[in-house]
Amino acid sequence: MATPFLSLPGAALLIGEILVAKCKLAPEAIERALIKQRDEGGLLGEVLIRMKLCDEDQLALALASQFDLTYVRDLPRADDIPVDLIDRIPINFARQRVVMPLRRENGRVVIAVADPHAVEVIDAVAVLIGEPVEPVVAATHRIIECINKTYSRLRGGAELEESHKKAESSEDSEYGNEELVDMLDANDEAPIIRWVNSLMFQAAKDGASDIHIRPGEKDIIVRNRVDGVLREAKRAPRKFHASIIARVKIMSGLNIAEKRLPQSGRIRRKMAGKDVDMRVECAPTAAGESVTIRLLDRSSVLLGLADIGFANDQLKTIRDIIKRPHGILLVTGPTGSGKTTTLYACLSEINAPDINILTVEDPVEYQLEGISQTQVNSKIDLTFASGLRSFLRQDPDVIMVGEIRDRETAEVAITASLTGHLVFSTVHTNDAAGGITRLVDMGIEPFLVASSLVGLLAQRLVRRPCYKCTRAVRPSEEILAELGLDPAIFYAGGYRFPDVKGMRPCPPGTVFEPVGCPECNELGYRGRTGIYELLMINDKVRRLALAKSDAGAIRNAAIEDGMVALRADGARKVVLGMTTPEEVLLVTAESSD
């Protein structure tokens, strides 16, 4: 859904002036956006956001200032919005016009709008509600989120169903461009369909990455993985197990009669206005078939390099690497550590009309405009290696390989880097130095590894504290020692680290401790960020690689030359208020540095 923007003729310059004055945007950024606007058309706000020069909150603040309206960042909770106001505004109207009634105040209904110039929308809301209205301005994504939470609460399970007549064909779901039916607007009354749809909708609303459906002795247990942690979401009587599994299989185009072999399928649905891809894996177990569903929000905005937790010093180095004409950047870490997100952020940073970027992935998780993306398919022998070999004949500048799993893929990737291509890829190792030894273990000659690699990035994801309920506490000296922090310096507030986007520094001598509140479902955490270990290939590291030194020796040499280890970067994020000591110690348990 397109973001609404101000369309008043001649207002572009004024909006630019307000963004410079109130949001501290650089005048040069406005000039760049105006040039692009003249070339490509569109509205200035839309251009600025597309170029990642400002965000929706900044634009909303500028619009509110221009129209002399109140800017609202935090909208009310769903429970606090009067039910009778919601009943008078159809959900499709609210979503399409990006408008939401919030409360009654001083004889008027306060409504949140994203585009205060859309007078016809404000008038239409007044007619629908039958009362005078008072508009306030909020960011589009915040209004949409409020709409989804509020309507899903008020409408209950019956409104979470889908039209299954339009969604049974797996081929259409995977390849077609048919109009998808939103689960919030569907009307199928079958109990099993309603139950399955509700668990998928709840998972998408909670921001879950995976749904696990497991048969127990008496119940079917559904757990959602949110911010990397599994927690129970639903239960159903065991007698419905076969029906629930069959429903998921039908949705994903699998064989409902086959219960002895693992099966893989795919579901594509709309949930609360978002286009969501689901990868389904069915597997036989001793207790019966279990199902795991991976959720990919196709409509989510890709994060930039500055948004995923890089400190300013690391960010500069990464940007230098991805602008090189050739070489290999390897991102390492276990499954679920955000490696693919980092590579997508790198590609988005350098994506331009004059650069030919090709990717081979398994699967293609997000569609990137202007980039040719290929998904591996073992049934037709389209592997990482064969896809990469084919790409070399298509005059690429940059190639991304989803994962280096074997010697053949590694050899082709190294050949590509040595013949003038920049290659991005991932490998499963615990730290950055392990990526070098892993390639050597695959059978790659050490001199090829040393000459082709330009950098290795190890990473983990840590949960961010919920800033609505978190509290600052004084940590023990033992905790600080484990993090590698000097207690005397820490308690005195003497540590100074490079800035990171999104940081909220703790009061001197304290760290944040999770508490739990309704906003974070009593978990104490909301969202995740990355911690990183960036190893640059310098002469010392190159000599150690040629000598087939172990990963420990390479890592120690890199730290001596100034590399920030994973746990050390985690400690920096703790001081900057971006995570907690417990999170860092948990995800870096294999490292003592």
C-alpha cells in the first residue's frame, strides 16, 4: 500500500524547509531529493523516504508543523479506543485512507491521519461517525499498526478467516498475481479453518519468525518464535490433530495422504494488509506429524546498514568493503543470526542503475527492485554452484551467493572474485576467523583464500529491552568482568563508545534490566539488534592463513590489530542501552573474549 503524502502544489519547498529546521535534515539531502523528484516525479516526502534521507515519523512531524496540527508519535492501545467509534469506520476504509479514530475530547472525536491535506477523508470520517472531528498527524506505519491491533481485538476469531475458495491453488499462491484475500476480511465459518487462520494471524501480528505445531499426548501445542525465543501461543485437543495438519497441507499444496515422508510447501496470504509468505515443513514424528512454518513479510521495508546495529566505526569499514570492485565478503554465524538481512542491507546500499547485481538464494526471501534474483532448485540441478557459474556469463558487477556449503561453490565464488567481481556470501561458523579455516577445510588452497577474501563479519542477534518498562540497575562486578568491562571505569561512567543508531544510553554506572509490561507481552524485550565482529584481511592475517594457522591464532592476531570481538561489541551495546548483559552473555557463550 502506498504511503499517502502531501499533494499541495508548491508545498514541497516548505516541507523541505521544515524538515531542515525541525528534523535536522541536511539541506544537501533536500537538494538531492528535489533533483531526483524532477527526474522521476512523485512527491518530495515519498522521494525522501525512498532515498532513506528521512523516515515517516520525521515527515509526519513536518506535515503537522506545516498545517499547525498536533503531531502524535505514540497512539493509544487498542483497549483504550472506544468500540462505538471503530464500529462506524469500516476496516478497508481505515486502511486505504490511513485514518484512525482515537478518542473523544472537548466535544470532538480526535482522529489520526497521515495526510492532513486530504480534507475529503477527514470530512468522510466526520460523516461516518456523525460527530465533529479533530485531526492529529501520525506516521503511516503507526496508524496501520494501530488499525490492525484494534480491529483484530474487536472483531475476534470470526474475522480472522480467509476465503478458501480463492486460496487452494498452490501454483497460484507461488507464482500468480491474483488478488489475495485478507484474513481480517474473510468470512469462512469452518472451525478448523478459523483456528488455523487465527494462529497464523496472531503469529504475524506478534512479529513471529516461525510457527511450531507439535502433537502432544493430550493436546496440540503451538509455539511462536518471537525475537528468537519460542513461547506457547495456542493449544487444541489432540483429536483435531489430523484435521489441523490436513488444513495446513491443503493451504500449502501438499499431499494430505502422505504421512510417512517429510514434505515442503509454501503459502502466500494477506494478513492485516501485509503480504506474507509462509514456508511450510511437515515431518513425521513418533507422536504424529509436526509442522514448522517460517513467516516472511514480503511487504516489510528492508533495513539499511545503519539500522541493524552497526556502530559508526564498523559502518564506515563495511561501506568501504562493499564499494570495492572485487573480492569476497563473508558473513558468518549460526542459523537465525541475521546473516541474510545483513547481505540484503549491503545490496540495498550499493544498488544503482549502473551496477548489475545478481543473486542466487535458497529461498529468495525478499524481492529487491533492480536486482536479478534466482532461487536454487535441486530438482532441476540448479544449485548455488551451477547458478553462480551461469551468472559469470551475464556480466555481473556484484554477486550474492546465499551460502557457501561445499567446495564447488567456494571455488566458483573465489574464481569470480579473482576475475573482477564483488561477491557476498555466508558460511556457518562461530566467529569471523572460523570462516577462513572453514574454506581451507573444504579443500580450497590457502593462497586462494588469502588473496580473495577482503573481510569476514561474524554476527549474532540480541534482544532489545522494552523501553516502556525497563529499569536501570547497578550490575555486579562479576557480570562486568564477564563482559570484559573494568568495574572502576564502568561505575564512574567513563566508557565512551562510537554512536549506534537507536541507542538509548543507560544512566552512568547502570545497565538496563527487563521487567515486562502489556506492550511487550510481559517479556521485557521488544525487537532485536545485531552485535558484530568484523575481521579485515590484512598482511598479518594473510600470513597466518597461508600458514594454515587455526582460527584461534587468527582471531587473536585480529584483536591485537584492533578488531572488536563479538562479546566486546555486545558490551558496547549494553552500555549504550541497546541490550542487556544476559542477552550478550547468552549469545556469545562460546566466546570468552
